[in-house]
Amino acid sequence: MHNATLRRQVISGDWTPVNNGTYTLTDLGLRHNGNGLVWLHSGVSVHEADSDTGLSGSDKVSHEYHRGLRPDNKLNIKDYFGFVHPHKIDDYCLNILTNSAARAIFEQRKDGKPLATFALQFSVSERKKAADGWALYRNPIQPDKYTIFDTKRYPGLVSVYERKCWDRESIDYVASIIINDAEFGRLMGRLGYVKIRTRKITGKKETFWLYRSHVRELDDHSKKRRDKGVCPERTAPRKALQPFVQASECERFGFKRIPIDGKWLYVYADHIRFLTPKRHRVDGIRVQGYTAKTVQLEVHHA
């Protein structure tokens, strides 16, 4: 079946070609941004545009930055020249950091008032070893089809890809961005974070990365400009696009079985990051699981 036909099938909601492992979203010129399907390069929703119009926004910034640093990295969807797609490198770095012990997230100030956005704090020692154990596995027949994951956390996947004879490659370039202090600062800037030092979050003057707080507002009392996300006087307006989590009651390809709010569900692996870790009881046993009370949970019934 032609890729265009399969792509229309996936866009319409039938993910059979992806779930059975025959194709990936990349094969079909698509990707998922956490809220829904978008075109691979442009990042525009498949429901807003009929075709891919090219890179834009943060993807374009990432592509141009890494293409300049590593001109030999010319991988694209049609031909394989080397390494990975440049516009995905920043996302890989963020994924590694998000799944490491280096990151701490804060959503409110020390006095309990919520931030207008959220702030991240990173342990330097943990950050510099966050990429340890991560590797890239590439399809030897279709080199533009590859995956990057933590081999220590998912040793079972290593066996699967080795059994399929996928080639293992290092991610030294990605790791160097996370390890190097200057490159890490540039990475956070490209991802939309602003570096600040404040006492208002933990009570101690510490460094944080505030998400998308490029704007500073005037404090009515002190008449000084302050970070809008750190000192809100009113509740932040609800975002137009809220993340949602895809889940299923039965096993599916690309889904991981985890406990959510007292029951076991299969959750799309890339969506687990939207859930909040929480201990609770499942079948009478207390386990470390997640809660979906802060996001929209879409459960597909068998």
C-alpha cells in the first residue's frame, strides 16, 4: 500500500500500520507533538494543513544550529548520509534530561502561590552523567529509521533490536551538548527556557530555568520589573492546548503498562512524561504509579 494511503489511514485514527510495527510515524512523514499528529518537518497539525511545508519554529532553530556545528550530519527522510535528523537533536537532549535524576520541577513558589509557568532545576553532577547508558539503534536496511533509548532502563529492548540485527551507535554528540555547560545553556535557550536566580521558589537563592518567561512585567508595589512566571499576582490563564495522554485497556505496540489512579493501564510511552508520579494502591498493593488528574486521559477500550 502506498505511504500516502497509509498516512491518511493513520490521520483518520486507524493506527494499525504503526501499532503492528510495519511503519513508523517518520516513515509516513508524521510525528506526534504530545497533543496530536503533526507534519514531520513543519510541526503543523495534520488537520490544519494538507501537506508538510518544511521546518519552522524551534525545529528550524534546532536544525540550523546543529547543521552549522556538524555539517556532515545531512540525514533526511529520503537518503542516509549520517547520524540523525538535526531538528530532532534538541528533543533527544530534553528527553534524556527529563528521564534522568538530574531534573527537579517546580510549579509553585515557596509561599504556595502557583507559578505562571514552571521552573526546572538541574543537579550539575547528575546532568553530566544523564546520558550514560543511552544508545542509538539503526535499521541496517532503512538507515533513516532509528531509535534512541536508555539501555540500562530498558534492557529488554536491547535484546529485541539486537535480534533484529539493528546497528548500535553511540550518541556522543548528543551527550556532549548535555555535559558541556555552555552548550547546555544554549540548549535550554533553544527549548524556550530563561535562566534566573531567585529565592522565591525554595527560599534559597538558587539557579532555575523558567519556561518561556521572556517577558518581564512591572510590579505595582515595588515599581521594578520582575520575571512574570516567578511572581504572578493572579492565576495564569488556561493554555489553549492542554496535553492529553493516550491509554488503552489492552496491550498495544508502543504502549507501556503502568498503574494510574488505582488501576493498571497501557499508556503511550511518549505520554508518560505528562503524568504526575504518585504512590497509591492497586489490587490491595501499594505501588509507585502515576496520577492523571492534571491532564486529559483518553482511554481506548478493548
